[in-house]
Amino acid sequence: MDFSKLFSNKQSSKVVAKDRLKLILIHDRANISPELLENMREDILQVISKYVVIDDSEVEVRLTHTQEVEGSSPALVASIPIKYMK
């Protein structure tokens, strides 16, 4: 029995491919291009940087979806590590 897969933190290629497909579908449904998402990321970081020092290398901004009463809606999710307050 191969225990390496059981205790591995690595996701299977099937899971990674499924997640990528979901992300592509969400982008298409929200009509947000990768360029627009990157512009939004830069604007958000610029505003936040006025108040805190952030770790640019660990910033993640992505589009996902939320479950609403009448269906799912696009949602912008940002993970921005803060080093310290200014």
C-alpha cells in the first residue's frame, strides 16, 4: 500500500484541473478579464498601503462565487498579509 498519497498535502491533478475550470467559468460569468482583475488588485493594494505595510509576495486576489437565495453571485476574495500598521 502506498501511504505517500494518503499523507501528501499535494492536490491531485484532477482536483487542480477542476478548480481551474471553476475559476475560468466564474470569470466568464462575471465578465471580468484577467487584466481587469489585476487592475483591481493593484488599486486595492494601493489604498490599503496607505494604512498598513503589506507583504506583496503573499497577496492573493481571486474571483469566486457565493451562494445567494436566488443562486450564486460572483465575489472578489482577497488575502492580504499585513506586516504592521503605519
